[in-house]
Amino acid sequence: MNYEVVVTCAVTGAGDTVGKHPAIPVTPKQIADAAIEAAKAGATVAHCHVRDPQTGKPSRDVALYREVVERIRESDTDVIINLTAGMGGDLEIGPGETPLEFGAGTDLVGPMERLKHIEELRPEICTLDCGTLNFGDGDYIYVSTPAQLRAGAKRITELGVKAELEIFDTGHLWFAKQMLKEGLLEDPLFQLCLGIPWGAPADTVSMKAMVDNLPAGATWAGFGIGRTQMPMAAQAMLLGGHVRVGLEDNIWLDRGVHATNGQLVERVIEIIQRLGGRALTPAEGREKMKLKRLG
């Protein structure tokens, strides 16, 4: 059981949620404001993607990340900034018998290109998605090969940024531990990402299996998507971990009621408190996760 909980809010993500929710953060100002809203509601960490302000589609534009980070840092609200480094792994296989005719959703770049905004902005935390995954029911694959991961892990460590290892299935955890064994990572965070089709399902058995295979003393968090968001937050706390909520993973507060990031943070903090715990402040989170202030 964990009574001192780091609460991460993933405020927008890269998923196809624009149009499914009336207020998904899209512009840099909206994304920064969402991070600030989450912090004011009690979040320890804000996890940020960026989107093309014109289309709402996911983006890797360093200028957009720069504006988001600057707006957060210039605000009067403290929050730990966690930037995704997962963009650039999208591969849309061509249909039927033409798999090499890659679709319009393909955005495939190398490991250093995925880290350009991390190089420039030096957030306290950035993510590293620890394996390739069939993503959904179509022809979309998220690609993150062992060679790419080794290169990315080494560079994140050189930059002094804390790596948050995104674990979508048990093989991803296996390889994450291999990178630790090879000395490519220093005391990373582990994020157990459950419920993404077709990774590990969002249930107690899957989460516990991953927790039981974490390195001794690892700092970890877990989340589930959609309706499993709050149950998996409670489960993570009960198993000794930290939690993640936010519109990246779930757009609903209650059945038929769209959520805001602040409301999701408030809801999970209520759960934490009812279980006898408390959410850590950003200052406490930095100490707990041994973060470096780089930016």
C-alpha cells in the first residue's frame, strides 16, 4: 500500500479525441492551461503532448513544445513537467495485400529525432515507450525497436532527464529491465499502461503480474484507460504504486458527463484520501522521484 502518492495528469495525449470531447486541449495555450488547471486541482506531475493547433492532430513540433513549457514555467503554479518522447513511432501498414503502401498516419523517425524537444527544453521527466505494439484493431503499429530504445535510453540518461518507461505489455517490462542491466538507465520510473488494445488488459491480475516483476525498489505508477481509469488508480495505490489520470486516457467523469483534467485529478485525490493516503506536492514529488531541475 502506498500512502504518499504522486498524481500524474496526462492532459491531452495524441489520441483521436478531438471531436469526441468539447474541450480537448489543442493549442499550446490550452495545453499549458490544462497542466496548470491539473496542478491547481492537486496534481504532482503534468504529462504533455502537443497537437497541431489547426487540425488537432498529434505533432512533434519543437516550437509547440517550447511554448507549452514556457507558459507552464512562467505561471505562478508549480508542477513537474513530463514530456512525451513517444511521437515518431507511428506506422500505418498498407491495406490487404499492399502492406508496404504505408498510410497517411505513418510518422516514423529515429530515436534522436524523437528527443529533439527533450534536448532543447530539458523537462524533469520524459517518457520512453518500451516496445512495439499492435495499437487498435486496424493496421496501426507503434514501433519502438530494441536498437531504437537503447539509443534513446542512453541519450535521455546523458541529458540528466528522468526516464519514465511506458510499459504496455510484459515483454516491454522484460526489455526495460534488460536496459537497466546494460547500464543504459539510471533509476528510471516505470509507468504500467493498461487497457490499450492490444497490450496488457486493465485488470488486477495483469497489473499485479507486472508489479511482481518490477526491479526491487522501483518507483512505479499505473493507469487504465476509459472506464477503468479510477479502478486502476485505486489498484495501483493498493499495490504500492503511484497513479495517473487525465483526458489522454479517459474523457468521461461519469456516464455521459465529459470530464476536465481538473475534475479527474480531484476525483482520484478523493479516492486516495478515502484509502487513507494523500497526494504529494510537486516539491515532495521531486524528492520522492529524485528529480533534477534542468530547464
